Amino acid sequence: MEETYLLLMEKIVELTEKNGETDAAALAWETGMKHGDILLRLKEMEEKNWLVTYEIDMCCGEEYIVDGLTDAGKAALAELKK
């Protein structure tokens, strides 16, 4: 699980620095993970207060938009890199 968090957090940093924000679809494309798995991990990370996110209600469901890592998320990323 920690490897998954590390991979996602590094991609979130990379994509938000480049584009200002990212979403589950972009993260799935970049990581090769399934979209549903990305959504589960994003929700878990949000519950840990690691992400700045908002949800958009779409016709086919909701989409998470990620603006970046919180200070707690940055600290968790640093800890995971050890």
C-alpha cells in the first residue's frame, strides 16, 4: 500500500506542478492503475488529509480533481521516501 501511495503522490506533485491540477483519469493513465483503484486511493488519501481536492458531479458519476498535496501530504511523502 505504501508503494501505491508513494507512486500516486509523486505523480500528483509532478502533474500539479506542470498543469495546476490533475484528476483520476490522468493519474490512471500516468501510473497504469485502474481508474476505480485510483478513486479508492484518492479517497483514502483525502481522509488522511493528504490532498487538496474537490469533486465534480458528472453525468456518469463524480470525478475527483486534485489540486496538490497538503502540508500533511508533503510530510507523508517525505516519510514514504525514506
